[in-house]
Amino acid sequence: HNFGKGRVVCIAADFGMTDAIKYRYPDLVNMEPKFRLLKVVEHILAGYFDSLALVEVEPGDGIQVITNLTDDRRRVLVGLFNNDEFHNWVGKFRVRNGEIAQVTEWVEDKSVRPAMWIDVTIPAGEFKIFEIKTKENCIPPIRKIEMR
């Protein structure tokens, strides 16, 4: 692995999780009750994991984002998946660290004009994959969290 040692976040389940969630209609759900992170734990972890994201997407609702960092730290692949079968997703995304030098949309095999924010429309049930090349390293600094 070329990118370092990585990090592990560990939560003691007894102290970071709720009791089992009760379903309103358990016979309809037909699965084991789920657990949720406590709001305070969710808040702390959300800030940490958000700091690891290579891209920012607006609006974040209704779109699945998958990123792939290559050996070249100035090149990242961004997959945007519209899982809504009835509505187009209209939004934009940007690389969090580094100025965009080149953008290629792979599905339609076309070049996109580089800008701070890349405008995107994804039809219902479709996806787009972008290859982004930045002028410098696009890996954001990792935010440290300390819990005492």
C-alpha cells in the first residue's frame, strides 16, 4: 500500500450505541432490530470522516459518491450515482484540496471545462464517472480527533 499506515477508529459498542431500535410494524420489516450511533458519537465521527473526503458534493442528498485515489496523488476518480429511479440529480462537486487542471467524464468520453465547481446533471438511475487531475496533491490534511 503506497499511501501509509492508515487509521482505525474503534468505538466501544456499549458506550457508543443506542438500545435496539423498535420498529413501528415489526411484522412488516422482518429483520433484527438495528442500533444507531449516539448523536454525540455520530457528530464527532462525522466531522472526522468528512475531513477525509476528497470531494465535496452539493446538494449531498440523493447522490452516492465513490472516490478512488490513484498512485498519482494529483489524480482522483469520482463516481456519482443517482439511485433515484424517478428524478434527475442536478448539482455540483469540487475537489477539496488542489486546483483542478483537467476533467474528463468517462461514460460519455468527453472533456469538461475545469472550474472550482463542476456542474453535473445525472439522469434518474444513471451514473457518471469523472477523472480529475489537479495541479498539486489533492489529498486533504487529516483532521485529528482526541476523545478523553
